[in-house]
Amino acid sequence: MKAFLKFVPIALFMAACIACSSSPTAPGVTVATAEAATTTPNAMKASTPVNATEFLASGPIVVEDQVDVAAQRDGMVTRVLAEPGTPVKKGQLLAKLDDRQIFADLEGARAKTRSTEDDLKNWEAEAKVLDSDYARAEKMWEAQIIPKEQLEHARYKAESDQWDVKRVSEMLTNAKQAEHSLELELEKTQITAPFNGVVARRYVRAGQTVARNDRLFWVTAVAPLRIRVTLPEKFLGRIRSGTMMAVTATEGAAPDRHYRARVIQVSPVVDPSSDTIEVLAELFGDTSGLRPGMRADVHVLDVK
């Protein structure tokens, strides 16, 4: 009798989920394209049905965005601005590398760009003068005031100056590219959050020298929460995108609380080593008490 009474709330909750998923007005879903955490079928617990109408599967709570933030260049850490548990926004500064040499090089590159720009303006002004001289020489030659040799000399000077304008213009392009390259290197000295979330771990300290690709922080999103489980092959075709599921936490702050999840991805193939399919569902509504990395149980209506 006690076991029956304990099953009644879950059964009612699952019935409500099924009613929602079968409604013609149920909202659509989007297939996930990337997940930050991956699991294997052997890591999942798929127990035998706990009763005649329910199948219980266990899996981890995951989020899509969860990455190690690595150094993009060598350098010494001068400041650490985030600790584990710090909520962060996309682009927020987490740490800073020594940028004095890069900044000095960048100032030199900017000065060279300004100088080349001035040279280009000077050559362009001279080109206009020589073009004007050539046009005047043409009129004087047509009026037979000057010989043809003098006309050709004016033309050669005008054409030569145009080549100088193009040469200095290319120098200016190179100077700007060098300046931009140094600006990118300067940006690499600023370690920023790649998305909204929370700092889960810090691997670096102020004064530490790091190399490119060294891990500095582990940043994870906190929503939306998802659960990944494996189900027996018999559920293929019965569990599809939009199917509603009941979820309960196996441990933690709310082990007896019921949550709702909607299937967003079903593996199109069966794992031949275990005869199972992988299912990904996204939790919605109030998910307080759940955290990424926790394990939870998914309650699925059993099929014969």
C-alpha cells in the first residue's frame, strides 16, 4: 500500500505530461546542434520497469554552453578578476595578461600609419600638379609653342608620379594591416567570458606565466538545463521531439520534487552494442534545486 501511494503522484504527473505533449497546440521544439557534456550508454542507468506502466532511466543534467577558457597567447597574468561562483556576462573581463610590449609596438605601428598617410597625401598633391602641367603642355604643343619632346617629358613625369602614389598607397595598406594585427594581439591579453554564465573553476593566479592554450577558467551556462538519457530500442518511434517527460532529482536539494522536460532530440540510430537510443530533453518551468552535473531520473510510460 505504501509503495502504491508513493507511485500515485508520479503517475498523475506523467499523465499530465502526456496530455500536454498530445495536445495539437503543443509548442514546437528545436533540435540541439551542440552539447557541452557527452556521455556513453554504459554511463547511463536504465533500470527495469518499476511497475507495469513506468520505465525509469537516469542521466546527467547538462547545459549546451560549457567550456574551458584558454590563453590565446603566451604571457604573464597581471590580474585575476573572477573567482569560482562569479556570475559573468558575455565579454566580461576574467583576467588580464601583461600587455606593455604589445601596447608599445601598437603605438609605433599607429605612428607609422599616420606618417604613411601624410606621405600619400603629399604624393597625391604632387600628382595633381604634374597632371595639370601635362594638360597645359598638351595645349601649348597643339598651339606649336613647345616641341613634342617637352610634351612627352611632362607626360612621363605625370605617369611616374601616379606609380609613386600607388606604391605609397600599398605601404599604407601594409601599415594598417600591421596595426590591426597588433590590435588583435592586444585583445588576446584580455581573457573574457565567451557567454553568459558562471565561473565554475579557476586554474590560474596573478603572477603566473601561461602558454598558449593553457586552461585559465572553466565557464558554464546555468540555463537552459537539459537531461540526456538512453532508452531501450523499443522506445524508438514512440519517443519523439515534443514528447513530455517527468523528471525527479536522484539526490541534492530536491530529491522528491517533480520537474517537467520536453524531448528536443532523439538519436536517429540505435547503438548496436547496447540496443539503446539516446534522448535529450530540455527542462522548462521552475528548475530550482537542479544544477549542471547532477543526475536525475526520467519517468517514461513503459511500452510492451
